[in-house]
Amino acid sequence: MKSKTSFLILLLLITAIIYTPAVFAQQGETNISKTEENDMVIYSLNLAQNSNIQAADFVLSYKGENLEFVEIKNGPLASAENTMVARNHVAEEKKIYCSYASLNPNENGGTILNVYFKKISNSSEQPVVGIEVKDQYNENNELMSEKLITGDLSVAAVETDKSINDSDAPSTALEASEENIPVQIDNINEETSENNNVNDMKSNTDTFSNQRMISAIVVGMILVLLIVVAVVVKKNKKNSKNS
């Protein structure tokens, strides 16, 4: 009976170790969204909520036959407290370089910067923008090996030090994000933008509430099981003494 009890305790501990991180796990997610306004198209570089990305280098490349670069504007995350963003457009390379660093990664996610282009031709069937995520670090200054990149179908992930214009650089189409990432763009209809922000805030609030509820249930179940095991062990010890 004692061996069975020990095995049960070990099983519970393993379950707690395996399942609890799944609830609290935070995976770095970079997102590239697209918004069109008349003859303009805006690509936004975003971080998902709880991305846990404290620092990273990003490179956006674009096809000059489809897009004409206009300007870059910082998003809300670029001006957040204790945050630094450096960006540079190199016209000859058709690339935008961006470095992001924050002492306290934003839990709600949002937009780092917006890149404005003028549409030259329509080519929605193939990627016209490339995204390369270089080294990224979490809040513990640890290198994050797993890079999750989502976004619009006109964007593709490219290999290290490659561009969307390189014929020898295989690109991977991005998948849509599984969550509503709050994107903030200037010069978009204010009423529409306000409604989107309200919906994003509501979605974020609901997500956090669900996460807390699941976490509380898991922790509660583990505590109850541990108490039951402790009672059984105590009872077995008492029976052993009496015998």
C-alpha cells in the first residue's frame, strides 16, 4: 500500500509539472497585419499578448514592383514606458530594420510600428512582404529558440539574412493569428478604430479571465488530490501502529 501511495504522489507531481506550464505557458508571437486605405496599404508589426518578448530584431522586406515605400510611424508599444525602438529604412535593399527592447514586456500586446506603402499593383495571390525575426529574448534575458510568426497572406517568413526579393530564399506563408491582436494605425477612420480597440480590449479581458479560471481550477484540483493523499498516508501510518 505504501508503494502505491508513493506512486500516486509521484504521478500527481508529474501531472502538476506537465499541465500547469501548459496553462501559464507564454510563447513569443510576432504578427504582421495589413490594413488598406484607398491607394495606401499599411503593414503593422505587432506583438501578441503575453508574447513575453523583451528584446528582438526584425527585418521587413518588400517587393518594389508591388509596393512603393512612403513612411514609418511608431505604434503604441514603441512609446511605452521603459521601451526603446530603433528603426531604419534602406531603400537600396528594400528593407526596414527594427530593433525592439523593453524592461517590462507589455502583457496586452499591440503595435510596435506601422509601415505605409502606396500600392503599385494588386498581387494578393502571392507574398509581397517578407518578415525575418532575428534573435529574440524573453523577460529573463534568455534566447527564445521558438519563433511564432503569424499574419496576412501577403506576408511570408524568410530565412535569416534573406529578403522577399531573393529568388533563392524559400519563404513560408504565414498563418492567421489565433487571437485578436490590438493594432493601432494612424489616419484610419476614428470611429472604426475606436470600435476595434473596444473589441480588442473586451477580447483580451475575456482571455485573461478564462486563463485565470482554468489556472484556479487546475491548482484547486491538485491541492484537493494532495490533501486526499496526505489523509490516506496518515491513516495508513495509524493503522500500521495499531497493528
